[in-house]
Amino acid sequence: MKKIIYLSTLLICLTTLKVSAQITLSAEVRPRTEFRNGFKTLTDQSKDPALFTEQRSRLYLDYASEAIKVRVSFQDIRIWGESPQIFKQENGKAFINEAWGQYYLNPVYSVKVGRQIISYDNERILGGLEWAQQGRRHDAMLLMYEGLENNTKLHVGLAYNQDSDVPEPAFLQAPGASFYNVNGNYKTMQYGWFNKTSKTSSLSLIAMNNGYQNADSTVSQKQTLGFTGHTGLSGVKIGGDFYYQTGKQGQRSISAVLAGINATFKTKVTPLTFGVEYISGDNDPTGSKITSFSPDFGTNHAHNGFMDYFYVGPQNGAVGVTDMYFKTSFNVAGGALKMNIHEFLTGSTQTGNDGAKLDKAMGTEIDLVFIKKLKGGVLWHLGYSQMFATDTMQALRGGDKTSIQNWAWTMITFSPTLFTSEK
């Protein structure tokens, strides 16, 4: 924590210098209090609900000139009370959130390199995961074309990850030095993203390859290919996406699908969105082929219900899901009340302990979120969600479906600009 204080002081001093560029110093303080009683998976009478407050605190330094942009951001994540009030040292969670530089070859071509958010479209495949207090970051290089006149963008991303299990300089030449042992992360990544927009439509294409380290020192390659887009049709906004995964994971080949479609109707009172999304599961997890789709680097909290029963952490495994949903919002008390209703079915055939096929219906989730802007640009959220689970959900997840399964939370976000220099 001391390092952040020292660096913050230095950054503030630097902003007093007259430079031919724009320097901005900003901050974010975001505490969120949660009551969890069936969040992510079913609870039962043997478990007590959880009540806690987790806080994210960030400091941003942005530098922009005609030729370059640079961002350095520090953050601290902690649960209230986890550290003593009086201490000389602690197991801190303060670290660099972002640290990247972007060099402009000209107004439309640039190179961006460093620790950064990689987020596109509805964040289904690549997202910043900013709902989570820690967020998601990549150490990568991006080659970017962004033509404002023709509303066209093309990004190519590259990454090669290595860990520091052997200290320098022996690490560079030690036996097994190229073995990557950070669980859940890719060893290599390459992707291309293309986007074309007009006044009423948008279309994005993505092709991504990820290399994962195997225990036998080989590397498995998995590819994700697909598109997402939307267009206006007779006053109705039609959106959809389709992604296919192929390649290998260990000795198993991959063939998996995500597909969705939705329609939004404007009314005099509120917009109404109806949609369905299918994410394939695996009928036989022991077979030679993986048929369960994995949205590895998306912001999965934004999809398939806010209670995070699906694809947040290890949740849902190889089951898959068919999500039929209805979404709307209302202007209430100077803010917006958003309501989402999800009906969840399995995305594959599942059997119980007795070998009989389980019914596909897993449960219904209702999400309510009230959002209001307060004075000074402060943003307040208040949310409540409830899951009505079925026998199938209980068979797959355990717990007790007859117990109340709910989640309530409130979050306030302060995002002040502390200093902006004259350009």
C-alpha cells in the first residue's frame, strides 16, 4: 500500500509540469455490500447466509498527446475488516490494474502494448469483467486500425505468457523453462476482430486461437470463431450471435456452439426484449469429444442471470444451458428499474444418480436492479435476485430447492476527476 501512496504523490507532482499533452488524474471508490443466500449455487438449511462488503479503490493516470496514449492504473481490493485496524504489514491486494502505451503511426493505425482491458461488443467472448471488483486484464500487444470515416475497425491481438517459477537469470535457460503453470490462463493467444457499423446496424467478426499448457509439456490449441450483430427492422431491433469452438483440449477434440437471437420492441412506456440463447453442453464428459462451449474470457455475469449460476468460475461444468429471457426497464423515482426474467434449461442430456434422464428445466431467475445517478456524478445501484429451482437443478448442483434462494446487493460508485491539465 505504501508503494501506491508514494507513486500517487509522484504522479500528482508530475501533473504540475507544463507539457504539450493532456494529463488526467482520476479515481474510483466502489464499495459493494452483498447478502448471499443461494448465490452461484443452491443453499440448504445447514448453511448460513453471507453478508459482507467488498471495496474496489482505483487511481488512474492518463497521458495523451498526438503521437501516444499511456495509462497507468493502480487498484486495491479488500473485504471490509479483513485487515486489523492497527498493523505494520498485511497480505495486501494492491496491484497494477492497467499499464499500457499506445503509439499512433497515423490517426487510424496504432499499436497498443501492455497490461490492458480487451473488450468487444456485448463482451460475450472478450470482456473486461468490470462487475467483478478485480476485473479481467490481458498482457498483450494489439495492432489496431480504426477508420472513423468508413466506420470500420480491425484489431489483431497477440500474447505469449510465461511465469516466474525459476528466478532470473537461470529462468531463461533452465530445464522446463517454457512450461507455463498458471492455471486457467492461456499460454499463447492470437485473435482478429473486425467491426463495421452504420446508423442502424453493426456487425462484428472474431477469430481467436488460444494455446493451453498440458501436463506432458505439449500445448493444446483451441479456436473460437463467430459473429455478433444487430440491425433495425420496421422499428424493431434484432440482434444475434453465433460462435463455434474447435481444436483440442489435451487428447480430446472440441466441437461446441453458442447461438442466440433477441428482439427489442419500443413502447410508449418501456422497451421490451425477448430472446433465447443456447450454449451447448456435453452428453458424455468422458467421451473423446468435448461438446460443451466455454466463453472463457467474456463478462459472463452480464449473461444468463445475475446470480451467476452459469459460466462464472467453474459453475455449470459440461451441462450447458438454454436461456429463454425477457428484459425491460422503467423510469422510477428519478432512476431506472431494470427487470430480467430467465428460464433455464440444460444444454445437453443429463442423468441422475439412478441413471434416469433428468428433465431439462433447471429453474427460473428474476433479477431486479435499480440504478440512480446522484449529485457529483455518483452512481448508486440496488439489486435483488431470486432463483426458483427445479429437481434437475438440485440433482446437478446439490442443495435444497425448497429453501429460499436469493441474493441482494447495493453498490455506490464515486468516480471523480482529480486533475486535468491544459493541453
